[in-house]
Amino acid sequence: MRLTPCILLPPREWLMPRCDARFEAMLDAGAIEEVEALLARKLTPDLPVMRAIGVREIASWLAGEIDRETMIAQAQAATRQYAKRQYTWFRNQPPATWPREIEKLDKDIILDIAIKLRNMALTG
């Protein structure tokens, strides 16, 4: 099997609201219950799982240290900061020859990218 790289660098003004929405979707999908289960295990705070984005913020909210709106705002900010670090790394580290897509992503663009990558893999 041949691997074909592609760096996705959509516009940040498009990406950041999706980071915010993603955290809220995680809350709806059970993130609070996951953090409750982690806290019940009394894990060491320096473990990677306890440092995951959102865990500290949700735990602070569950402990009554912050309100829900603050928890969401802090976790969304942490998510955006992480995305910014990833964006910067992917913009600067991989070889310049790797293809980069800089458009907003929707199902049509994703299909186009998949076709390009398939063609590169078949002809490369």
C-alpha cells in the first residue's frame, strides 16, 4: 500500500468556530460523564489523560470552581490554541513538496482531495 501525504490548512477564520462547535459536541456526546469516571478513579493529575483538553475545565466545573459558561469558554480556548499549534507545525515542518489544501472543507472539496490523492498514489 502506498501512502500519499496531504496537509490540510483551511482558513483559520473557518476553522476556529468549528473547534468551538466540536467541544460543545463533545459535551453533548458524553464528555462530562467521561470526566466524572476519570475523577472517580482518583488518577494522578499529571497523567496524560488528565491533561487532555477539556478534562481540567470540566473537572473544575464539576467541583463548583467555575460556572458552565466559563468551563466552555476555557475549554474552547484551549482547543483553539491546540489547533493553532498544530496548524503552525503542519505549515512549517513537512516537506514543501507535500501537497497543501488551503480551502474551507466541505464534502465536495473533501471528495476532490480524495480523488487527487488516489490519482497521486496510482501514478506516483
